Amino acid sequence: MDTLVALGAGASYVYSTYALFAMTDAQMHMDMERVMSLMHEFYFESAAMILTLITVGKMLEARSKGRTTDALKSLMKLAPKTAVVVREGEGAGDSHPTSAKRGCVRGKARREYSCGRCGSGREQRGK
């Protein structure tokens, strides 16, 4: 997209420069009708406005991406380091780190975690 914007802005600038020199030539030859027709053929401000708006948009996008990244990092810091799994029929729970890959384990006490592949709630070990 940057290439397309640069090509469009460059083309409008080059055409406006040509129109400026053509209008100057028409003034030197006292061709006022041609001067009046070329007077409205300048697009310098359009090229500048397009480049300005694209630059501001990219700046706002970069700022929002930075804020999103910071928000996600702070959310990840809030994740628990361990989970206590209490199985039915057992009184005490087992403490497991949440970063360990234990397959599908579902518990019913303070925290519950799962790998997302178990639908039945049964424990699957060794994966």
C-alpha cells in the first residue's frame, strides 16, 4: 500500500509541477485563456494531505498496537502460576504448575484448567 500511495502522491506532484511550468509559459506568451484553464490544475495540497493523513493513520495504528501489547502482557501476568486440582472422592488437592503440559486435567476446587481437548471431564495422562 505504501507503494501505491507514494505513486499517487508522486504523480499528482509531477503533474502539478508540469501545470505550473505550462502556466508560466502561457503567461510569457500572453495566452490568458490557457493560463485560466491551467490555474485549476494544481494538486500540491492534495498530495500533501494524502501523505499527512496516511502518516497520522500509521502513527495512531502503531500507538494502539503498543497499548494492546502492554494490555496483553499485563493480563498474562495475572494468570495463576499453579492450579489446585481436587478430584472427586479425594479430600486434598494436588498442586500443579499451569505451565506444565499434563494433557487434559479437570478439577473442581479453587481453579480449573484444561487443555481444551477434553469434553467429558475425564483425566487423560501421558500426553
